[in-house]
Amino acid sequence: MTQAAKVASNYGRQEMLIDGVWRGSGSSQVQSTFDPGRGVPIGEVPFATREEVEAAIDSSQVAFEKWSRISIFERVKYLFKMKTVLESHFEELAATVTQNHGKTILESRGEVHRMIENVEVAISTAYTLAKGETQGQIAEGIDEQSVKEPLGVFAVITPFNFPLMVPFWFVPFAVVLGDTVVLKPSETDPIPTTQAIRFIQEESGLPPGVINLVQGSRDVVETMIANKAVRGVTFVGSTPVARRVYELAGKHGKRALANGGAKNCIVVMPDAKIDSYVPAMVSSFFGNAGQRCLAGSVLVPVGGETHGKLIGKFAKAAGEFRVGYGMDEATEMGPVVTKASKERIEGSVERGVEEGAKLVADGRGKGVHGYPDGYYLGPTILDDVTQDMRLAKEEIFGPVASVIQTDDLDGAIDLINRSTDYGNMACLFTSDGGAAREFAREANAGNIGINLGVAQPAAYFPFGGKRESFFGVLHAQIDTVDFFTDKKVVVSRW
């Protein structure tokens, strides 16, 4: 069995990377960042000043002038070095994610794998999707071609729930295509992101300014978007903030790709192989402590007989899900990320009970031996939820399953399409190919799973999203090839 790498007890005040130099911030605004499994601070996060943010952007703008002109083969070499660096620090990065975010070490290793996969796919795009097109002899003696050109500086703003994977939905693609990046990690758990960029900068030889990193929150983001040198912004986080980022980007004439929240339904048909698929369902709802935009949120048994067969087995499996400190290899669910998150989730459960939902499993008050101050919750299941309840409509982002029974597949699809404004993911468990095809066509969500609890797109597919779950045109991962470039058409007569 692989052993988790040792981690520091405290990482001090997080630094920023500006023009190839790691430096502290002169800001007086600082907040603590925690190990949620132990409930103790392990570092401090300064919120960069306007001058520091602008210095990072200026550095990226200067670097772009040279970086965009070197051959794509040279840029690819740097990405191969980036991949090697990340692989050499695999266990260290995974352990830091678990320490600062709380997810299990197995989940953190999975995240680092996905991080590296995005670097690999970015390398492949340099030889394939980054190419232009040519049509000879469009008229007598005239040829026409289109080329994809880098645009400049991009702001990349990332969430707490995947501090390594999500930044790399964007950073390697932008860099290999000739753009430069100013990255702002989540102020909740910036240590893994900062650590990964430090390894890359110090060990890959990447030129100064190609990647800059600043710490902070809302003011930093708004400064980045307003700066004239920034050509576009990517964001992943909650829907209210995604909408705000998209609006600001439009106001300032920027490209924007903004992923928001989710309220994902997991539909179970009468013909589903329940015994086989319950583990996938439980993992969907309670893996990563429910803190992912592809987590199950609403369990939808179709018909009373399905409900009767499913709920007991689902609750039993959830009750056996091992909650504990993430560094323990046997742990299946770690804590939620902050004390405030824990209290907010507990409040959502309490409101659901007050509205009439029935508690089948109550994870509030869950304790973990040896970690009395950690932010732990157990899997929570509420039955008899109705579509008018807040439990059915609002994103909880925690280990909570709301159960809503429907009479048929049409009712389940209608629930998905009308009960909330979100459209991130919807999954169906069935043995009927016709039902699966209808569901895939009619469910209004960007990522569809059939007999899967988490419809996670591979790195060489776009990360879908619809309605209030996504603001923009082009999606994360492979779609960013077109987001980070512009097409120039050249018509020639010789």
C-alpha cells in the first residue's frame, strides 16, 4: 500500500509568484487557512494589493510578447517538463490536498492524476487542434488559410474543492497555445495550488511571467478583470459569483468561461440493478464529502416499488461509509472544508426537517476519534422531500441526499428540467437502452451519466454545463483551445 507523504505542520504566510520571483504581500488583510480534519490553522493567506495584482498582470503581458513568438515545439517541451515535475511530486501534492482541503488521500491521488492528464491532453492539442486550416485555389490564383493565434494574458480563478485539478483545466492549455496566465487560487485552501506552481516554476525552467500567481478574494478578482491587459477570465465556483464574473467580463469586453453551482439528480429506474449500483450512488452523494459540482444531490427512485427496494439499501451502505481523517488510507469520507461550511450544511438539514422531510440518516454531530475539532459530518439522507422544498432547489454542497419519488421517467426528467435552474449533471440507472437514450436526449444538463454516479468528462472532452451552472460559450478542458486563441484568416494571391 502506498503511504501518504509527510506534510508540514504549518506553511506560514503564502507567497505570490510575480515575474519569476516568490515574494510576500504587503497587504494588511490576512486570513487563516486550515487543516479541516484537525480544525487547526496551518497557514495564512494575504489578500494581494491592487499594485501587486497589476504587477503580476504587467509581468504576464511582457512575457507574452516573447512567449507567443517561440515555436510551439519549444512550448511543448516546457509542458513535458511540467508533467515530469508534477509526477515527481505526486505523493507530496496529494498529501497537501488532503491536509488543506480534507478529502481522502485516495481522492487526492485521483485529483493529481486528473491534473496531470490535463497537461498530457494540452500537449496533444499543440499537434492537433491548435493547427489552422488551408484551402487552395478558392479562386484563380488565390489561396485561403486560417490560423489560431494566442491572445495575451488570461486570469484563471479557481475553487476550493479541487485545488489542483481545476487550475489545470486551463493553465496548461493557455500556456502551450502561447498565452500567459495570472492564477488566483481559492483563499480557503491555496496551499496545494501554490505548492504545485512553485514546483513548476523552480524545476521546469519556465520563463518568468508565463505563469504568475496572486492570493486574495473578490477585490483581487475584480482588479484582474478590469485590467485592460487581461484578455479573458476563467472561473469555477458558485453560481452567484460565476454570474458576477461573467457580467464584469462582459462590461470590460473580456472573454469569459464561468462554471457555477449544481443540483444533480440521480434517477433510479425499476429495472436498475440496485445491488450492483448502490456503491456508485453512495460514492456520488458522499464522496469528497459532497463537495463537488458533479456530486449527487437528489436521489430519484421511479415508482413506489423502486423506492421501497432502494432506500434501505442506500441508507445501509451510507451508514457503512467510513468517515475519518483523510490521511488514513481506510477513510472513505473526510471532513467538509471549513467550520462555516459545516454549520451551513447542518442548517440546511434542519430547515429540511422543519419543512417536512423525514430524516433517514442524520450525519450531524458525527465525531471522529482523535480529531475532536475537525469539521466532520456523516452521510445524511432525507426522504419525503417535495419539489417545493428548499432541499430540492438549493445547492447544499455537502454530504446530504434528498429523496424525491416520481411516478415515471417523464416525471423524473421534468424534475431535472424544472425543479431548479441548475444544469450541471444528471444520471440514470437502468437496464433499458430506450430509457437511457430518452434520458440522455431530454435531460437538460451538460454532463449525463448512464449507470454512473459521477459523469466526469475525460480531459479530452469538454466539461459541460447548462443554465445556471454555466455562463459562456466554450467549456473547460478541451474547449479552451478555442477560448485561448483567436482565428486569423489570410487570403493570398501570388
